[in-house]
Amino acid sequence: MPAGATPDGDGVLVGEGRVRVDAFIDFLCPFCQRFELASESVLAELLREGLIALAYHPMNFLDEASTTAYSTRAAAASGCAADQDRFLAYAHELFVSQPAEGGPGLSDDELIRLASPAGLDETAFAASVTDGTYLDWPPYVTARALAAGVEATPTVLVAGVSVTADARAIAAAVEKARPA
């Protein structure tokens, strides 16, 4: 499992706040890209304030929407980034560089090139991606998510309750779920 994995190993946990936010994503999903780019500043602020523990669950729902199992490869690469405590920065780079559905997606070399802008040690990251260190992880994450009832990406839960994948809705749910 990647560093910072959730206790069940089905995601990467960032932050130590008392309200748990779970985001089920696929790095090829255009709706996930919109969610991430629109919500990242609010989620970052909730993390900075110590209000949330944010668990990202990188799924491979859309593997068949690429010719190279891109969702699995991108999610596996995000696990490699988590090993250097750079999951959020790398996930951002994946969404900014998101390829269109239906093609091959980014090559492994292109995934590795995203390491530098994400602040990763490129040599260690490249070795992890090239070795396929976490290629078995995304199917596990996806199986766990499906078993929990996740049917689409992005799916967001705040304190175990499904909320709209929208920054305002998440912030309001976190405020409501905060311990007194």
C-alpha cells in the first residue's frame, strides 16, 4: 500500500482533522477534473485549518475508456507520489494534464514528467512507476468502493454521508459534522 494509505488501504489519507471527507475519483473522469479544479482551494483550506482528514480513493472505472488502462496506470502513479507525501500535488498535475477519453492516455514517460512540477524526486518516482509498484492497488480500491455502494465518480462523502461534489456543499457538510 502507498504511504499514507487509509486503514483499509483503499485510499490515501491527507490531514488529521476530525471530520472525514472521502473523494472517490478517476483520473480520466472529466467530471472529477472539474470537481478537483473547482474544489481544491476549499479542500486545501479545510486541511490547513485542521478541520478534515481527506481520503482520496483513486479508482479505475474508466480503464476501458482508454486503450492502455490509463485509469489504473494514473492511479498507480498517484500511489508512487503518495510515497513521497506528494499525493495532492501529483493528483493536481494529473487533472491539469488529463487526456481525453478514448485514446491511450498519458504514457508512463508522460506520467513521470509530471513528477517535477509536483515536487517529487523524479528518479525515485520514475523507478516506482516503471516497476509498476502499485498497479494492483487501483483494482482493489475500485472493488472496495463498489462494495461500499459507490456507483460513479466523483462521489464525495462527508462523515460517511454522500454530498454533492461541490466545494460549497462539502464545506457546509463539514461545518455541520464538526464536533462541538
